[in-house]
Amino acid sequence: MSRTIGVIGVPLDLGAGRRGTDMGPSAVRLAGLNARLEGFGCAVRDLGYVAVAAPETRQFGDERLRFGREIFRTCLRLRDRVKAALDQGAMPLVLGGDHSLAMGSVAGSASHVAANGGGTMGLLWIDAHADLNTPRSSPSGNVHGMPLAVLLGEGDPMLLGISQGTPVVRADRSVLLGVRSVDQGERKRIRDLGLTVYTMKDLDERGVSACMREALARVTKGTAGFHLSFDVDSLDPEVAPGVGTPVAGGLTYREAHLACELVAESGKLVAMDVVEVNPILDERNRTAEVAVELILSAMGKRIY
């Protein structure tokens, strides 16, 4: 394995309903991320942290889009940081922080691809939740439940402005996998968009390998590669207790590793997010350690 990884921390919890994900990037770094990446042949450029406003210093604004303006500003900074890393030959590895950051990271990847004549970029979204709400449909107003909708061209006009063009990715080249909690408005949006979704029922019935291979075929068909946005709440809470919105019945440790190993085998990964690690709710940094192990698998670490 010879690959340069650009590690970017985003200490963001403005989009979540519970505090703590702002400490996620530090927890993952403390779990030995950089040294372990270097240990199997990756070069690591630690690109530091994207600046994020403290919620105590800001008003949350619109109840339907809590801290929307501050999240927008953070995502603009992240978009530019991700694109710059790719332009300089490094694969961005974005450590969250809540999942609203993906509006910036995926926009940065797509911008790089478009600027280099690559055309379309695929998107693989591994998550317990659909993240397809808009301010009108969201029951909470928390922006971390909206990023996938924004990337597909739906939602608040300000957030849509994070990208230079919307949608950022095409629905027919995007896949949602591992979902087991979907709001009513999101169900309609899935049908309207024609989005491919693999629920935990699908994974149970057909197996992770079959579903992942189909998902990877979709996000790589006719694309310049794909962005993987991995929410650790896709894992079962027994595996990853340190998340703010746990949902029982998620991916097992081994299933998650298989998914990430298949990502690496595809050879088409453009960038990766790992989000929603919440050390306040964790047990001895266990969730961050699992996150590091999954990152290593996605970056190509093998058993032998």
C-alpha cells in the first residue's frame, strides 16, 4: 500500500441534538490513527482542524435549521480544505464531528473531480439514519439529519449554496446502506429520488457482501470514483456505544470490516468521512478505537 492520506478534523456538534461530537476528531487521533496508518505503508499529512464556532457563542436561529448559518460557514471551509488536499495528491480522511459536515466534504470531493475532467462522483452513505430531511420535514431541526438531502439537491437554499452547483451527486449514483431509522418525510423523498437503499433487513436477508458489491457497482459505474461517508451509528450500539443517536440492530464488528475491506478492494475511493463519534457517551474510547480499525480496512489494510 502506497497512499498519502490527508487527515482533517472537524470539531463540529452544532448539527446534532446532543453535545460531544466536537471531541470526536481528537478521540480518533488519540486512538493512534496516524501511527497505525503509517504502520502499513500510508503516508500521513495531518492537516489539522477546520475552525468551528462554539455553540455557546452563537444563537441557534431558526428552530427548523438550528445553527444553520454557522454550519454553512464550517462546510464552506471544509469544502475548500478537502478540494485542496485532493489537488495536492492526498486522499482526504475527514474526522467528525456530526454528519452535517458531509455537505462540505462531499462538495469538496465533487469539485475536485469536476475540475479534473472526471465528471460524476458516486456517494456511498453508510448510516443508521437516512439523513434526508429538510427544514420542512425535520422533526428536530437538527442539521445532521439533512446532509444527504442537500447533496442530492433538496433542502434549504443557503445549504444548497455550499456547492457551486446542485445536486452535488446524482441519486442514481448514490447508495444509502445500513439504514434502520427513517422518518416519514424521508420515506417519500427516497421514493421520489429513486434512491437505492439497503436496509438492515436487506443486509440480514442477502448478506453484507452481496449488498456491498451491488452498492459499489452503482457508485462506481461511469464515475470517477466515490466518496464514502461513514456514520459510526451504523454500527450496533454493542460495538460502538459512543454515539448520540444509537439505534439497536446495526452492523456487527465483522460486517463493518467486510464493508470497509470491499471499499478498499474497489480501488475507487476518492475520500472518506468518519462521523458522529461522541467521547462523552463512550466507554474508555472504545468507539474511537473501532473507528480507527475500520478506517484502516477502508484504506487497504489486509489480514496478511
